[in-house]
Amino acid sequence: MSNSQTEQLPAHQVEAASKAFEQEFERFARFTSDLNALSSLALDEALAEERALSELRVRHSGKKSALAAAKKLIGRVAPEERPAFGQLIRDFEEKLVSRLDAVELNLKNHIEQVRTARESIDVTLPGRRPPYGHRHPITIIRERIEDIFVALGYVIEDGREIETDFYNFTALNIPDNHPARGEADTFYTTDGFALRSQTSTVQIHAMQRRGVPIRMIAPGRVFRRDTPDPTHNPMFYQVEGLCVDRGITMAHLKGTVTEFLRRMFGPETVTRFRPSYFPFTEPSAEFDFSCFKCKGAGCRICKNSGWIELGGSGMVHPDVLRMVGVDPQVYSGFAFGLGIDRMCALMYELDDIRLLFENDVRFLEQFE
Ligand SMILES: [Zn+2]
């Protein structure tokens, strides 16, 4: 800049800088004068405006700004004009800073409000529902069985899964030399307790505790040393039923099992009893029912026989009654047991019973 220009140019430069600022500031001015313009800004828009404002401040008051350049000229202005020029610069700078500050304050307040609103909880909004789980297919079947027997006047008994020799074998009339007592068939704890190999153990506890007459079912887990395969698992679910009263006969057993299967598989279901042997019942019978799928015509489920084998049953052995202090001359009773997993596999047509215990949600989600 040549000396000949210093008399006019400095004031002119400040004026030009002021004009340029006014022009650029115009779009921000509405954020001080128009509250609606501010409140309509979304968070990301307000943040963008805040950044643009900060850039504007640097451009017009930073080291490379026209204002900074004008300040450097103060020393060059003629001494008598210096106060007026200095005042001109101060006025411009004050106006620039105060207007920028006002917009910045409003923008910051607005951003703060939007953030607070976003983080606060709106109690009027509906809650987020956790996804519903499903009952396990074994639970579904177990509850259906329980519902049927409760309707028939039975109570549901629960029992321990670790048993003494007495409850697991002796009280059930299982002889000392019976193979079921061996470690090849039954799991034992290191203390010599057995993991119960049938839910019949609950009968003994229930009769000791409640006395007779009694009508009860006991669903639960049992354990046997089986190698897992599509139809076997070392742990599975059974349900045991017991009815002891005066004058109970085999006819009551057949009627009860038949009624249960009709309610489970449909009113046209037919049952069949085959003589069998169990240490804790005498006489004993296994029971089958007509295939619920093919109605006896023969299909894959019943292996073309029309019948499905389901469980064991019989009249409670007099020795079992004596073992819990019940006089077999006065009371008689029947008992039956069946596998819940097996029934579950039948009803859902599962090819592999192990699926029930693998806890794969893709499998488990398909029920209910
Ligand atoms: Zn069939």
C-alpha cells in the first residue's frame, strides 16, 4: 500500500469489511430475531449452523481478516485522524463480536435443549416389549397331562431327583440282585445315592406323607445310563400316576388310562393292555393306544402297526403298600408311568429325541 493512499483507504477498508460481514451474517441474524427459526432446527442442522458461525467469526475477526489488517493500519494513519479511525475499528469489532456472540449463545442453548429432550424419557411412549419366549415342548406336553389329571381329581406331586437306595429300589419291591441296581443302569453319586431311575419314588414319599386314599401324578426328570441316540437319552421325563383307595381294581386302571388318552389324543382313541412284568405292580400291563395319526390304518408314526406303545402300569404290589404302612387287605391301587419326551416326540413327529435337549432356539421356537 503506497503512502499516498493511506489518508482515504483505512476507513474505507473498515467500511468494506463491515459490509461484507453484514452480508454474510444476514442468514444468522434470524436466530436472534426469530425464535421460531431457531426452534425449528433439528440437532444436526443446529450443529451445522454453529460450525458455519464459528467459520464466519474466524473469517471476519481472525488473524487473516480485514479487521486484523485494518488494525495494523492504525499506526500509519495521520495522528490527528488516529482517534477517529481507532474508534471506527472498535465500533466495528464490538458490533461484530456482540452479534456473533448473541447468535452463538442462542444456538448453543437450542442444541442443549434438543439434546436434553432426546435423552429424557417420555413416559407416555409405549414401552419396548421384550420378545416373547416359548414354552419348551416338553413343558407344553407336561402341562397338558397335568391339566387332564387335575380335572380327574389328581394332585401333582414333586420329588427329589437324588434318592436313597430305599426309595429308588427297595420300597418299589426291586430285589437286591436286580440289574437295575447296577452301575451299568443307574447313576450313583460318590456318596452312594442314586439319581432316580423312575418317578415311582415319588409314590413312596407321597404315601408316607399323605397316607391313603391318594390320587396323584408325579411328572419329572429321571436318569438312566443310556447312550444317547435318536430314541434314547440318559436323562428324560416321566410322569407317574398313582391311585390308592378301598376297592380299586384293574377296571379303574383301564378306565383312567383310556380316559386320559382320549382327552390327550381325541375321543375316538382306543387303548389296549398287554400283560407284562414290573417288580412294583402285580398284575402288570403295558398299554398301547390306537395311532392318533392314521387312526389304526398304519403309518410311519405307528410303524404300520396302527398301535403306539406308551407306558407301563399295573396294580400296586401288596409289598409296596406294606412298605409304606398301608394294609393291602383294606386298600388297593393302581399305578402307571409313561415317558413325556416320548409322547412329545410322537405328537410333534420328531425323528430325534435329542433335539429336545440341545436348546437350539431355531428348533424350540416352532412350538406353542
Ligand atoms: Zn399310525
